[in-house]
Amino acid sequence: MISGRVWKFGDNISTDLMLPGPALALVEKEQMRWVFQANRPGWVDEVRPGDIVIGGRSYGIGSGRPAARSMRNLGIGCLIADSINRLFFRNCVGYGLIALSCPGVSAAFEEGQIAEVSVAARTVRNQTTGQTLSINPIPERLAKLMLSGGIYPLLEREGFIAPLVA
Amino acid sequence: MGMTVVEKILARASGHATVAPGDLIVANADTVVLIDPSFYPGIWREILKLDDPRKIVVVFDHRVPAPDRTVAGMHAIGRDFVARFGIDRFFDVGYDQGISHVIVAERGYALPGTVLVCSDSHTGSGGAFNCAARGVGAPDLVYAAATGQTWFELCPTIRYELHGCLRPGVVTKDLFLWLAQTFGDHSDHNIEFGGPALATLGMDARRTLSTMGTELNAEFSVFEPDDVLLNYIRERNPAPFEAQYPDADATYAERRDLDLATIEPLVALPDRIIRNAVPVSQAAGERIHQAFIGSCANGNLDDLAAAARVVAGRRVAPGVRFLVTPGSQAIYRQAVAAGYIGVLVNAGAVVTNATCGACGGGHMGVLGPNETCITASTRNYKGRMGDPSARIYMASPATVAASAIAGTITHAGEFLQQGAVT
């Protein structure tokens, strides 16, 4: 069970908003400081590890840049949206950010409410209103990758890529 | 049960007799394209083993020539990778330079019936060639390069049956904006284009549509094969391929018939594309500071020709920066030979080398605070081309060129009807 405070964002939240072009040249841990700087300045200082981001339709539309990694590095407990861009979702799997599609989720929450998410039971519940919605299924193999830190740990273990030098 | 184009390509690539929406498949990646941002120190993970260097294409496109030392370092990492694995298909700064999706087109790398992946979101561009081409992001790209495999979860397909013919001055960028306005996003769906009007659309025109499929939030945007497409590929790549036609009894989520003659020039208002387009006349008069033509969607020879027709014998309005970035150096050379570059430069346009450039706000025309730009490129998102307070309108190359001359958003018809000599 994942439980956390909800931050709400609207439709068509682009990866440009999560990881603006100029931040691409920065090292990984600096990139997360730029999340939502254009549409919600100061948010990165307010968000806390374990918080939940709820988006509308086509969340993550746009560039294939590693925006999911910045969200993961901010400690987002999970991302839930009415629909998720499929390239962004691939990056969520690849970088190990829990990302769930749940039609209607945006209308079911106000900002600041608590969401309770069960990936196994495929449900999200609004603790305030009691409303429970069902999450779209994720193929088991993808869910396993997403929940276990993504693709790079796997490639590292199998000797396809070099370990990261910290 | 019959299959759509994407289903047939992915069934073949995954070794299944049939596949259907909802299936998760592991597919062989026939072509794996790496671009310069793949090598950013903050993104790159050093690959120790490659499945097959002959499947790899490396293109430096986003930030060429290197505008700063960080990028110069990233290019050096990329060149080392190319040298270590002996990759032949490498496109560095110089004669063969260009945007990866344009290079893939020019070289015929997106073979019909095959699977092509790249980290970049506009990789769907290759769908014009009946190729299941898709942006997959950095982790899946590294996985595909190292193992030769990737995954897809199959989506249902929306089929567009194209009829009629676009009117003069109307292009597939306008058709794209109309699709985004009329039908909204295509989330969790593939798009398949076919029908009698295909023959009226050249490969540049088709590639604008397949590239912009990304902005409809579609999974794949593919075209049914025809002689125009097959001849284009055969002229460029001797490799064998098997084009995939949809089965007569293929199952579609929806079939939509379109009459191309009903489309008019449109412009997307700032910050988003989906359901945000209006006829050019409704945005007319909006003052602009910058006009841009370029990118994987609109840096083609057709696009430069359209711009040249509009600006011939005229001058860019004072206070407007008109930037034109060909999609490849090959297109640049063709445009020089055809006289388009001379016409553009004489009008006051600044023609840059081939690169992604201003489209991504990386270099070659970054927008400042509160500026207004009209662009024929891929995105009008907030902050996309520079300062987040900048307003970005998106339209066809002809509309952008006309706006550069007028200094305000303007319908190109006003210029073309005045009978300028090209």
C-alpha cells in the first residue's frame, strides 16, 4: 500500500515541464530541481518524499527525455493519471517510477487529500471521500521492472552496461 | 482474424502468427538509432556489449556544431562509442549531418515491415515508410542496443481513409492541426493512414504527418505502402524488406474517412496542441518577434520551397527574426541548387546548418521573456523554445513565412495571390 498527499496537475503535462531542455546538460541530481519550474515555480521545495502526483489526460506527452527519473529522484511515491503518454510510461518502467493509469482519477481528488494506492489490488482510494477507483492493469513483467528500480540494474547485473561511478 | 499494419509488423518481429491489442510482446529491433543527447554525461550509461553494430545508427543532431563545452564533451563520448564498436552508420558534423529522423528517411533505414527504435520521441516519423518506428527513451534504447530486443504492448488502431486532394497552399501540417483539433488526442491507439489520396502526398508530406503523430499522443503512426513509398526506399537502400499491408478483415477501433479538400490553414495557439487550433484568420494580427521553420517535421525540401514561394521578392518585417533550419545538409544542398536558399536569404531569413536547433530551445534561436514566436516545427509547449513566458504559435511553413514578412500572424494566401515571382 502506498499512501501519500496529493498534488494535482492538469491535462497534457509535457516532459518539457518536468525536465526543461537546458537542464538536460546537468548531472542527474541537479535535474530534479527544474521540475515544473515553468508552470509551478517553487514546487520542488514543497513536495516531500512519498507524495503522490495526480495528472489528467496524456500525462508526460512530448520528448523522450528522462523526466521520469527526475520525478523518481524527488521521491514521488507514485504518479497516477487519467491517461499516461506511452513513451513517458516506458521511461517510468525504465527508471523505476511507479506510474498508474486510472481514468477518472483527476476528478476524484482535490489537492492535499490523501490517496491510498494498492498496486497489487489495482485500486486507488480517496481517504477523505472514500471513493475508490480501479487502476488499469499493467503487464506483470513490466510491473516487476517498474517496482524493482527499472532496466539499468538488470542490464548491469547481466554485464551489458558498466556500473555507475558515483 | 485479420491484422492491421502495426499488428502484422509486430507479429513478424516477435515470431507470433498473430498479435492483438493488449498483448505484451518482445520484438527484435531491426534498427537502433542513437542521437547526441543519448551521450549526455547525465544520461549515458556505458554499453559494454552490443547485439550487432550493423543494426546501430548514430546521428549527432540536437546540438550541432557543439555550442558549449558540455556538449563538446558529450560528442566526444559519442565518437568514442562509435570508434570502439566500429559503427559504420555514423553521422557527425559535416557533409552527412542532419536530424536523425531525416537521415533515417534519406538513407532508407526505416525499411518497410521492420522495427526501428530511438530514444527520441519523434522517431514515429519512420511510420511514413510502413515501419514500426517508435521513440522508447534512454533505458529501452540501451536495452535494445545491447540485447537486440525491445517490448511493445499492442494498442488498438484508428484507420484514416484519405480521399480528395489538399487545396493549393494547404499542407499536411494543416491536416495534422485539424486532426488534433477535431479528434483530440489519440492516447493508447495506433494511427494507420491509407486510402486513395495517399498517391497525392509525397514522402515529405507524409513524414510531417507521421512525425506529428507523436503530438497526437499516438503509439505508432504508420502508412499503408504504395508505389511512391516503395520506390523511395528502393532508390536509397538495396536491403531486402517485406512491406506490410493491412488485412482486408483487420479490426480497427474506428475508421474515419477524411476529405482532404475540406482542410484549411490552421494555427495552434500557445502552450498545447491538442484541441487548441484555430483558422489562421482568427489569430491574424498577433505581433511576432521570431518565425521559425525547421525540425524533423518541417525542415524538408517541400517546406523550404513553400517558404521561398511566399517570401520571394519581399523582406522580413523589421523587428522579426526569421530562422530557417534545413532538416539535413543534403536538403540544404538541394535547396541551394533549387534557388530556395538564395530567395530566403535575400528576404532576410537566417538559414542555419541542419540541426534540431530552435525547435527544442537548445541553441540557434532561443526565445527570450515574453516574446512571441510562430513556428513550423514540432511543439508549442510552454518553455519549449526558451523562456517559459514566451508564447509559441504553430503553423505550416507557408503561414510562418507569411507571418515573418508581415510581422504579424498572417494567412499565406494574401502573399501567394499577389503573384510574387519565384
